[in-house]
Amino acid sequence: MPRPSTIAIDGPAASGKSTIGGLLAERLGYLYLDTGAMYRAVAWAAIQKGLDVSDEEAISALARTLNIEIARPAGNDGRQYTVLADGEDVTWQIRDPEVDRHVSSVSAYAGVRKALTEQQRRIARQGRVVMVGRDIGTVVIPDADLKIYLDASLEVRARRRYLEIPERGEEADYESILHDMRRRDSIDSHRQVAPLRAAEDAVRVDTNNLSIAEVLRVVEELVDGWVPGVTRDTGT
Ligand code: CDP
């Protein structure tokens, strides 16, 4: 049976795309690429180097020169993959709240997006890949075989993030998570270059009342029912 070779999963923060993308890639034996980790690596490096995050030119130059590698997980600490920035393991550092606060501003710069989009397209060209992000189906691989857009309300997503944080041994405050997520959603959706939105031919999945296992089942059905060249009914 033919299978979609390039699978794009987009959606807002905590819509479940990273978890679902990782599980789906594992089941299919495909490469999994979380493009958010690349934007986070640039934001992290900018903070480390003490760059002014409002300096578009400096941040874009950093994105062009930073060597970001996303590799199979090294270590057994629950990571989905290992992120190296100029050879340094920054897998957990890029999840820092300070990175959360700055990543959307950094990601809005055209120079940053160009540098990272080029790398992502090179990877997509090899096929057998599940790529997750905000603009995969619209900009990075608009000709992806299957496009999925995962969504949920802001409150449900903030609650999911809130429940994740103590698992990592950190303190969580629901109101501040909600506030930061609302701000990030707004920057991501309103930026000029590659804003967060569903591609017209993406299948939208409302995950508000679905568990991870249920979302995975829906997504696997889409993969199994995929027919080359046929655009699916995009309702949920
Ligand atoms: O995991 P979470 O959904 O919170 O965020 P992420 O997927 O790691 O992405 C972090 C940030 O990177 C987003 O808020 C966007 O600003 C940016 N991003 C983007 O602009 N384009 C992508 N393809 C992926 C992420």
C-alpha cells in the first residue's frame, strides 16, 4: 500500500504535535524533525551570546552561522532527540522559560526563517519524514503528501503545559503559562513571514477532548487511508 512519504504536522503551542509527530515517526520508521527545536536553539544561542533579541540583523546572522544538529537521543532522560548547537548539547536548555519568552520574536525575523527553512527543506527532500512546526504545510513543504493541523483551545493547551512542567522537576504557575502562551500565539499568528495557520489542504484535528492515544489513532487512520493525489475532506 502506498504511504505518504512527507508528513507535515502544524499547530500552536502544546497542541500535541511534538508528541504525536514523534510517535508517528517511530511507528512508520521515518525521520522525525521538530522544527521548533531549531528556532529554540537560535533563541538560546542569542541569549547565551548576550545579543539584543530586537537586533534583527545580528540574530539573522547568528541563524545563518549556528550549526544546529538534531540527532537520535543520546541519554536516557526522556528526551525525544538530542539538539546540538555548535556541538554543545542544549536539549534541555532550549526548554527554559527564558527561551519560551524570546523564541517567537526571534522566529518572526525573515532572515532567521530563511536560514532555517532552507535546512528543513533539504531534510524534507530525502523523504520518509514527519516534520512538525507552524509553517510546514504552508511554507516549508507545501507539496507534502499529507498535512495535518492539530488544534485545541488556549486554556486546554496551557493546562497541558502546566501539567508537563512538574514532570521535569520545575515549578509551574498556570496563570503565567496562560499569559505567555497567549502572547506567543499572537506573535506566531500575526507575523508577516510564514504565520501560524492551517494550509488549505490540511486535515484539521480538534484535540480538545482527545487523549494522546486517540489523536494518534486519528492520525494513523489518515496515514492508512491516504491515497496519492487525493485531497482529503478537511473537516474534523
Ligand atoms: O513546543 P511548543 O509548541 O511550545 O513550541 P515549539 O514548537 O518548540 O516552537 C517554539 C516557537 O518557535 C514557536 O512559538 C514559534 O515562534 C517558532 N516556530 C516557528 O516559527 N516555526 C516553526 N516551524 C516552528 C516553531
